[in-house]
Amino acid sequence: MSVAISLAQPLPVSSDAAAAETLYHFEESPLLARQKQQESNARSYPRRIPLALKKARGLYVEDVEGRQFIDCLAGAGTLALGHNHPVVIEAIQQVLTDELPLHTLDLTTPVKDQFVQDLFGLLPQALRDEAKIQFCGPTGTDAVEAALKLVRTATGRTTVLSFQGGYHGMSQGALSLMGSLAPKKPLAGLLSNGVQFLPYPYDYRCPFGLGGEAGVKVNLHYLENLLNDPEGGVQVPAAVIVEAVQGEGGVIPADLEWLRGVRRITEKAGVALIVDEIQSGFARTGKIFAFEHAGIVPDVVVMSKAIGGSLPLAVVVYRQWLDTWQPGAHAGTFRGNQMAMAAGSAVMKYIKDHDLCAHAQAMGERLNGHLRRLQVDFPQLGDIRGRGLMLGVELVDPASAKDAQGHPGACPQLAPLVQRECLKRGLILELGGRHGAVVRFLPPLVITAEQIDEVAARFGRALAAAVARL
């Protein structure tokens, strides 16, 4: 797949296309009404994206009203090849045609063995040479729970260090590692014993008010001091868990020198390093795994989402020194999803054969370029960041008071307006970050240059409309 492209200018927000565009308007359909009546109050996406979907292919989804949308949410990063990609459909159909067992607990099959070989073939060699794998329940949350058990069993310690802004799942154990306070507030019995939160290198909103190299240096010093101060009040931890790019936390890429420093400090202290690649893995950031940008080798890698080729699957891959737990220490009925493994193998092969790492990097740079040109005319685009096709735009209020680094405050009122104006123009985007003020782009990795240009054009027109309404 060719990635030699030039950055085309986005369509100006005052173009004829903008003036002539057809805007979708949304009224509650019978399906949405029944969903609202019958589903849990905990439902989330339908509140912001009120669609009843009928079919999907590639980058596009169509609702029951026949309206077509560009999907830059893609199952929160699950759909690496987009909706119903031919290689995924073929792999699933082959499992059915061959009458393979659909449910095997953790018994092995040729499909499972091939999946493991394909996955290990994508690992950095230093990890591949001593890798072990645990198949978990079908969600990333369960893989995080397994990783916690693994490191605590192997080290005999209970404390885990996590990071502000982190997101690792919604079960009570995984939730205890989350930086966001809102989901934890109602849970008086949260299993938070032994979790210590550390500042993440959020360059635009540096927790030390410094940013840049100085912020990274202080951050690493803080961690090293914490692990070595006999009066620091924190027990030597079993592990440090980190996202190389925080996703739900606002698409914040960790500084690469910081990641290398964290690896050096944890290794010296005998503390396991868990990297959560549930959203950032499988070429999303321009490398197979986001931690590879820093050239480090974690002790544990947690994976889900894209690994199952759009079907539920989650695994933990870890270094052999941690494999001390006993048979049955982590189990689950749905560990043997054969269709997901077949689909996952198909996706991994496609990623390699079509060099989607390079393509994701090129398309991310193209979208980044469009967004930065919009930033010239819209100071509300405070920060544009990310890696590959995992990008975020932090919306700000230019008239607000400046923080210690001279940046204006977040504008949580603008973000939902932008999201809704995008939806009116047939573009699905999600929000995240502090105050929900970050617009997130997670399109399928197979998105083309022309589609990137169209996404940027629709976003630009939606942004102009939302700013005018604010």
C-alpha cells in the first residue's frame, strides 16, 4: 500500500460545499425509544450518538433511516479494518464452513495455535523469546484483572502504581486504577487498597506547571524518589500500569524519553511494568504497539479490542519470570472464542501484508496537518496531539484565564456542540479527556487519503457551526 502522499488543503468552511450541504436532523425513532425505555440507565453512547444502525461496510455505517455516516469511532478502536472487512468475513465464514468448535474453554485448536503464533510474530523479539500468554474473558477489563493477579502473585506485593488520566476498564478492580473520579464516586466499596496515583506527562497541562523536557525530568524524578524513599509512605509496588497513549483520558501521548525512564526505573527497582495496549495496539499509533515508539520491552502487555478482528477477545502477554501462578488462578468460560481468533489472525496478517503501520502514520500526519491549519482560524483548538490514527483535539475557551503554562482553560460546553454538528454532517466522533473537552479521532486504519480529507472538511464545517452557536 503506497503511503507517499501530499497534504491537501481542507475544504474551507465557507465553501460552496458547506453552503449546499444537507444536514441530518434527529428525532427519536421507535428503536431508540424502546432502547431508552428498556436498557439500563448506564447506557452511554446512544445519549451522544442517537443512531439506530442497520448496516455497515468499511468506514461507513447506515442507520434505519437510510442516512450514511463516516465512522471515526470504529468501536472505540476495535474495528482496525473497519466494518465487515472481506478478510474478516471470510475468516469467520471459514470457521463455520469447517464446522470448527465455537466454544472450547481454554482447550487448544489449530485456529487457536495459529492465532498465538501470529500474535507472537508481531511482538518485539526481546519479548517474543520469553513470552507467555493468558486468554481471558472477552473484554479488556478482564485482561487488566488478570494482569493484576499475575503481578501480585509473582511478586508477593499488593500495591500498584497507576496514572492520573488513566483508563483500564469498568470492573471494580480495574476501576480502582482509573484516574477519572466520576465512575468511582458512587462505589463506596471500591477495591482501591494499594493503588497509588502518579502524575502523567500531560505536556499541554503539565501537572508540575512546566511542560517539555523540564516536566518530563521532574516527573521521572518524582517516580524514582517514590520508589526509593524509605519514608515515602508507599510500599514497594507489584507493578506500574501505564498507557503509552492515554485514550479515554484525552489522547495524551507519553513522552518517549519518559517511557524509557519509567522502564529503567521500574526494572532497577524490580517492579513489573504493565503496558495497557487495549486501544492503542495493532498499528493504531503507527507501530504495532504504542510502546515500540520508545523502544522499551514491558513485562506485561494487556490487549483486547482490535485483537479479535471486531469480535470479543482479550489476552495478557507477559515475560516468563512472572509465570508463577497456579492452574486455574485466572479462568473464565468465554476464553476460547474461535471466530474471534480466526478473525484476529486475519487482521494481523492484513496489517503486516499491507503495512498498515506506515499507512496509519501517514494518514495520521495528513489529518494532523488539516487540523493544524484549522487551528490558525480557530483558537478554540487549543492542543492537537496523538500518534498515528489516534488523534485528539482539546477544545479551549480563548477568553478564559491562562494556566501556569499560559494555556487557556478547557471548554466543555463546546465539545458536545462540535460532536452534534459533526453528526448532523454525517461524521461520528467521540469525546474524552478532562471535562469531556477533547474531540477524539479513531477511524479504521484502512481509511484513505481522500476520506481523511473529507473527515477534515466535515469537521471544519461542524466546528464553525458549533463556535457560532456557543
